[in-house]
Amino acid sequence: MKLHDLAPNEGAKKNRKRVGRGIAAGQGKTAGRGQKGQKARSGSGGHLYRQGGNLPFFRRLPFMRGKGFTNINRIEYNEVNLDQLIDTFEANAEVTPETLDSARLLRDRRKPVVILGRGEVNAALKVRVHRVSKGAQEKIEAAGGSVELIS
């Protein structure tokens, strides 16, 4: 199969209706709009703001200016849980951002890494990452592993 062989399924695409092209076309003269009036004119359909005297919808809503304060200095981390480490690494393996990236556990290799405590650890791991949660550190050290933080 080549690119020029590709075609949509039969009946999947319909030609658009060309209105206002004479009486033979079946949609001539008034083009299905009836006769006269606001809805027969071009540009009808109204504006989102006008709702016939009602208070417009988006003025009824409270202001949405973000929820509270947005910290522009916030650090976003790659989050990795303990159950992901156990599935990927053998006992006594060294867990670093590089090994996590090669194991495809990081979303963005430029961001720092944090280890979170979901799951259990049954093998000793040498963990060298930017941040470790308190619960994760306790589980790693209880299994005989070590935690070292990268600055």
C-alpha cells in the first residue's frame, strides 16, 4: 500500500451542501433560511455576549484569575514511586537520574527527580536523586539500601 492508495471508507465523507446556487440545486434563492427576518441575514446566530436581556453567562461566573498565588520559582519534579523502582532495578543497583532516564521512568530529563513512597522495597538500592520523601527514605533504608541527595 502506498500513500496514493489511501482513501476514506465509502460513505465516510460527504460533500458540503452548496446553498444559494440557483433553483436547480434544490437550495437556491433563500438557501433554506426562510424569508426575511434577522435569522435570514448573514452574520445571524448572535453574539455570545447577548442573551436577550439576561445577564450574559460569563458575567454570571465569578472571576477566574487562577486559584490563589502562582509561584514563578516553583520547581517541578519528575515523580518516581518505589513500586516503579522495584519493577525496574535489581538488588544493589544504583538509582540515579541517568539510570532512571535510560529505564524510561522520567517524563522530562531536564527536571530534577523525587522518589515518592508508594509501594514496598524488598531489595537494597543505592539511591542518588535530588529529593526523597520521608516515607520513601525510611522504606529504602529499612530494606538495607542507602539514600544520597544530589544538590
